[in-house]
Amino acid sequence: MSPAMQPDDPGAEQPFVSHLIELRDRLIRMVIAILVVFLALFPFANELYVYIAAPLMAQLPDGNTMIATQVAAPFLTPFKLALVAAVFLSMPFLFYQLWAFVAPGLYQHERRLAVPLLLSSVLLFYLGMLFAYYVVFPLVFAFLAGSTPEGVAMMTDISAYLDFVLTLFFAFGLAFEIPIATILLVALRLTTPAALAAKRPYVIVGVFVVGMFLTPPDVISQTLLAIPMWLLFELGILFARILLKGRLDEDEDDDGVDPDGPGGSPAPGGGPRPGTSVGSELDPALDEESRWQPLSETEMEAELDRIDAEEAAREMPASTPVSGGINSVEEKLKRANRLRELDSLIAARHVLYEVLEEGDEDARRVARNILAQLDD
């Protein structure tokens, strides 16, 4: 067993196989949940199909009904509807299983953001389906029934109708996830609310194009999908601005605290976060180009040799204790390198944090480069 896998090492990671076993177990639970819900819905599959077909049946002319053009369609179509409905109704449990799988690898601030987004995404998907059923379907089917040529009997096949309905359910459910996507883009620092607002004209054109591809070839359904998508985009920008403002307030209140570390705990010794420079911590105005770049192994060894030569040539007062001088910092750097070679990364980080607190500028620069290589 390597040092990194010792039981007393708090930073020890689980083997890859254990992650695969956990993923398998959670997938099995998801399948069992869908199966249980399906078995509960299947006895009512015909009633469920009647409920789904009600918006179209209400618009059919008197004497017209839906038809089944295939021999097994009267059985397979309700069966398919019950299975898809089981998946839709099981989504909260399915998302919970996915969340339980990835949550241990997230930081505390990421968990605080992920939980509301997860719940909101499920709720918005259901709202999209309800909007399609109660608002879009009556208008679309009334338009289609009214545009039927004279002499043509509108008698829709039950399988084709189910495919049509499921497509609209998925399209509207996915469209209602736009606020979640907008908030995630801002939370991941891929864009800003101002940049998204500047692209509003392109978004308006884009939602109508998407509505054209995801809905039947009629203006009503396309417009009923495009307008909510645009409004949800505006809602996402609003919540993204609130999120960004809350993050800035939290950064100001937690000065000196590592917001990117697990639990938001400060770095040992009060030093900077691993992989960041002292200048960037003290002066937020520094841009990316002015920040240090990690050294290679050869460059780092040369830098250590140069520091040793400079400190050896420097004269020290005889009364200065050796244990509190620069020699202790050099020993800590060497000790950190030895710990890294032994894969004891946790202990190496603690030693490097002490160097960041006690060492001079050159020693801190070497410690930061070692930390960067540990992060890589």
C-alpha cells in the first residue's frame, strides 16, 4: 500500500474500481425505481392515454375518433406511455442518485449552489410539461383541426399522436431549463450577465429558430415555445446577477478565507491558496498576464540551487539562532520535496504552507510552484 493510501491519510482517495461499483449500485437503484413506478402505472395505462389524448379529442369534429393502424398498437402505445411516464415521475429520485454520486467530490460552496439548481431543474422541467399540456396543446390542436381541408376526416393514429406529444413535452421541458443553464454559465465564470444581456437580439432570433425545429410546422406552437424561452432567458440573467452580487458580498465578508477550498477554510498559516500567487491575493487588479507561471522540474531545481548559493554567501550574525533562520525554510523545502516523492501530498502541502508564511520572496515563489505541480 502506497503512502497516499494509508488509512490515516485524510486525503486518501478511493480506488477507481470502488467508484465504478458505487456508480453501478446507483444505476441499479435508478432502474429499480423506474420499474416500480412503471408497475404502478401500467394497470392504468389506458386511462393515462385517454388523459393525454384529451386535448386532441376535444378538437376533433363530431363523429371522428383516433385510430390504430398497427395490430399491436392498442397495447404497445399505452405500454410505451406508461414507461415514459415512469421515467418522468422518477426524475427527482434519479437526480438524487446522480447528486449522491458526485456530491462527495464537490466543495462546500459548490454543494450550496448545486442543491437549489438541482431542485429548480426538476421543477422547471415539470412546469414546461404542464405548460405544453394546458396551454400549447389546446391552441395547436384547435389550429390544426380548423385547417383540415374539406372532405378530409381528421383521424389521428394513436402511435403518431403519442410521439408528437412526447416530443413537445421534451421540447418544452428542456426549454424551461434555460434559467438553470444561464446561472451555470455565470457561476462557472464562462460569461457575465452583462455579456448575456448584450446578446439579447441574437437570443430572440435563436429561440424562434429553435422553436421552428422543435415544434410542428405552425406559427402558434413555434411562438408559444419561443416567447417563454426568451422570458426564461431574461429570468436567468436576473438570477445570475443576484448570484454574482451575493458572491461579491461573500468575498468581501470572508477576507482571508479560501472560498475555493473545502468548507471555505483558510489556508494553513494564513497563506494564499494553492496555485495562486501572493501578488494576485494582495492585489486583485492584477490581470492574468502578470501572474506567475509554474516552473518545470529542471527550472525549480535550478532555483533551489540558486537560493542555496545566495544564502550560503550571505553573512549572518553569530547571535542569530539557526533554528529560526532561513536554514529552517530551506529544510522545509527539501522536506516537502521528499514528502512529494513519497506521495505523502497532504503532509507536503502543510510544510509548503509553513514556507509561504515564514520564507522570503524567493522561498515563497518556489513553494508556490511546488504547490502548483501538486495540483496538476
